[in-house]
Amino acid sequence: MTKLVLIERLLSRPSVFPKAELASEDGLLCFSDQLSVELLVDAYSHGIFPWPQEGYPIMWFSPDPRGILVNDKLHKSKSQLKSEKKLLSHCRFERNSRFEEVIRGCATVVRKGQAGTWITPKMVEVYINLNSVGAAESFELIDEGDQLVAGLYGVRLKNYFSAESMFGTKPDSSKIVLSYASTLLASEGVTWIDTQMLTQVTSQLGAELISRNQFLILLREALH
């Protein structure tokens, strides 16, 4: 069975989740004690994503409003363009070449104002499996010494892409790898990226908030 056929079969299954519109005010929809490729495809195709927290079963969310980055509205600041020119003089972009290294980098990077990580060992395992069936991919920035400078990974279903997490070891490098992903995905018919929420980085690149209802309409169109 090809990866494409497998994804089509998973997408055609009835959902086991409550409707996204039933989520609480803070976006929490439901709990589960399971995490699998099948559940992830089901969840993302219905506007739902997992956000584990220590001491709880797996929590599934569908926030309202929802963050998205429209690819043809991507904004690069002067400082980012300067950093990009400098980095690309000795770095190269790759795609899906180091998925496991990227997700583990996202899980271990120290983030200001954040204690611990939501990318648990189980999350790492299942998203690696998701990548192996063609429903998740990564984007990398690699230096001339073959070291990973920045990385982004996310879920890809047809013309839908959810940017799950990213990290960078150089100034603006995480913005640069997200910009690369945005441009490349746009060339393949992916018109927007699900950022789930707004962060300082995604806001600077032009991400915006839309209602959950608007998001679900866009999602259905992307999966059609």
C-alpha cells in the first residue's frame, strides 16, 4: 500500500472525536490515554491537536480563535533578510532529511519563559511514525559542517500543513526556516499554514487569528 493510499484511507474513516465546536472556552475538547498515527490523522483533519501536560491524560484542543499564516502574506523584516543573507552564504536548506533530529531538537531546546516541554517521548515516537507514513515532514537549515542550525516539523495532509514546533541556534534562524517552508509549501498549493496560536515569531512573519469556524472551512477546502 502506498503512503498516499494509506493517508486517504485514514482520512475516510469516521472520526472518534467530539466535534471541534464543542471545545471549552480555553480550547480543550477531550482527553484520551492513547496516541497513535490513526488518532493524529483523525484529529488534525478535524481541526484538533494534542497538547500533553505532565500529570494528565493526553489533552486534545481546538482553540478559538486559531492562528494561521497565509503564505502569500509572509513578511520578512529587514533584520531577517540580513540574517538570511548571512546564513545562506554558508548554509543550505533541506526537506525531510532529518525529521527525528528536528523533533528531538524542538523537544530539548531551552525556551525563555517555558519550563519543560510538551513534546514527550511518546509524542516523539508517534510523530516519527507519522513521518514514516508521509503525514508529517520537516524542514532543515544545515551549515557547511553538516550541523543542524534550525528545524521545523509539522503535519501534512494534502494541502494542509500544521507547523508543530521549530527551533534555531542562530539569530532569526527559526524564522528563516519557517519562511522557507512557507514559500516551498505555497509552490505546492498549500495556501496557508496552521500555527494553532500566535507567537512572537509567527506574528512577526504575518500570522493572524481567525475564528474556529473560519478555520474549519479552510481546513475542509484544503483536504478536499
